[in-house]
Amino acid sequence: MKLDSLVRVKMNANPEDALAYIDSLEESGSVSNPVVCYCRGLVYNAMRQRTTSSLFFEKALEGDELQQECPELFYKASDYLSTFLSNREQNAEALEVANKYYEVARLDESPEGRQWTAIALHAMGYYQMQLGMKEMAERSFSMSYMALSQIVQADSSYNNLLSYARVSVNILDAYTTTGQYDDAMKWLPSAEVAAERLAASPECVAADRTKYVGAFAFQKAVVLAKLGSRNAANEAYRMAQELGYFNTVYGCINQTHYLRTAERWDDLAALTPKLDSIAQVWQVPMSFYFLQEYMAPRFTAYLKSGRKEQALELAGQIVNAIDSVALHEQNHEMQEITAIANRKDMETDAAKQEADLAYLWVKILSITLVLLIVGIIGYAVYQNFRSENK
């Protein structure tokens, strides 16, 4: 069994045991330091400690040792790191990482090299689109999709089909997250081909069908809803629902996004008990994420569906939660920075850099929270004024 596969098995059972196993590998000197850092990044990612994880992937990519020793882990570490950077709105840095591993992959004539060339191209396109570099992004997307289509035509192995579907869904996401629904519409047929190829594979397990085919159906629903094809949009939405996509972590959040897009306020309001139960199961803390993705959509649903008393009650809960949210965000970032500083193989400068970034994110979140609360208070005051003057 490959090392990264073995680490995945151990971390799925117990992340702490996986870290202990990695420590033992390091102490024995049986694997190189870049590989150790990659494995730790993998485990911390599974533990949802993104800052720590990204630092380990970054450290694994220092120099060219990992690239020379194990190109596959080099590609994977680069892919993880660029994704983390983009999630933190650092798309210019993400593009730099993606471009670097693209330059390596395009010279790699192995099947893995050709596959990673296509994946890197689509990643570059995604970050280019977020940066407003539309022409370059579309060129990257076309090259990526064409390359994967050729790869799948020659070798329809399951791993290739997964990459084909993943890239296609992400291309759609690049357009929908930047509000370019007409352009996303043009990509729907190509993405549907990739989704259908994956679904038709005898090796396609339910989890992958849900993750990729369900995600395609969701993207299709959003695009059609935005362009006014409500009946077709609802049909695609039902397909995503039947595939269990809305029972996944991201799918549940995306479900609220679709219902808002389709202005199905009663359905969104009815969904709130499900959001409550999921939040309890996932033990979601009183964070900005909880406020933005759970409480704010519920507030909008109550307001738009005419449930004003429930909207006012929830407005009060959100206002009362502001201190807890701000405290959680600050503590969460500082806990990760402390963990980073305590690691024996993390440089002090790196920890300080991440700490500075953490403080910046707290400030950004605080400003966003203030704007959200001002809007909610404004609505509450307006409703009270109307009631008193009836």
C-alpha cells in the first residue's frame, strides 16, 4: 500500500494515531522530511485545521526534493495548497502555485503527468477567472477539458473519469461564483458528458456519484434558475436531491443557495429544522460560518415568506450572538497559530506571518459582521416602527 494511502486509512480511523505514525516515520528516518510534511498536511486537513495543513504542504514543497523524489505527492501537495490559498481569497498566490506544478507536469510524459497537466490547467483557469482574467481562464479551461477528453478516450480508467468529472464541475463553479451564468450555460453540455461518463462506470460508488454527478445537477439547477428556466431548474434540483447531494456537508449549504436563487422562500424556511439538526450533529460552533450560512439564510427565508415574528425573534438571536462569534473567530485563529508555533519543525517567522494573517481575517470578519448586524437591526427597527404606527 502506498504511504499516502496508508496514512489516509489511519487518519480515517483516528487522526491522532495517524500523526503518531508519521512521527515514528520521521524518527526512524525511513522517509524524507518533505514526505513527512506532506503526510502531516493531509492529516491536519482531515482535522479541518486548514492553516496548519497549508503550512505543512507549503513546507513540503520547499526546494525540489519532493518533486524529484515523488512527483505524485508533489502534484497533490501543490493542488491542496493552491486550493487553500484560493479559499482564503489569495487567488494570485494560488495561481502562482498552480502555474509552477503545471510547468513540471507538462514535461512529465507519464500518464500521471498528462492527467496532472490537465488538472493544473483547470486550477489555473479557476484562479484566473476569480482574478478577472477571463480570456486566459477560458483558454485554460478549453485546454484542460480537451486534454481530459482525450485521456478518457484513450484510457477510461476510473481515476481518469473522476478527474474528468471534477474538472468539469469546477469549471461550472468558476462561472457561477463570478456571476457569469450565460457562459456557464455554454459549458453545461460538456460537463454533462463528463458526469454521465462517471455515472456509467461500473466502478462508480455511491459517494462519488453523489459528490460529482450531484454537484453537476446542482450547478445546472442554479444556472437554469438564474436564466429564468424555472421548471428545468427544479428538475435538475430534484436530480441533485435524489442523488443525495444535499445530504453532504457542502450540498446542504448549496441547497440553501439554490432555494434563495429560485426564491423558494417557503421551502427555505421549511429547511431550517434540517439545518438545526445538521448543525448539532456537526457541532458547528457559534462562528461567522454559522452566522452566514445558517442563521442569515433562515432570517431571509422568514422575512421573504412573511413570517415576520419569527424573523424578528431570529434577528434578536443574531444580535445577541455577535460577541460570541467575534470571540470564537479570534480564539480559533490563535489556537492554530499556537499549535504552529509549538511544532518543532515550524519556523518562528512562518508562525508570525500566519498570526498576522489571522488578525487580518478577524478584522475582515468583524467588519462583515457589523454590516450584517446593522442590516438586521435596521429591519427590526423598521418593523417595530410600522407596528407602532398601525
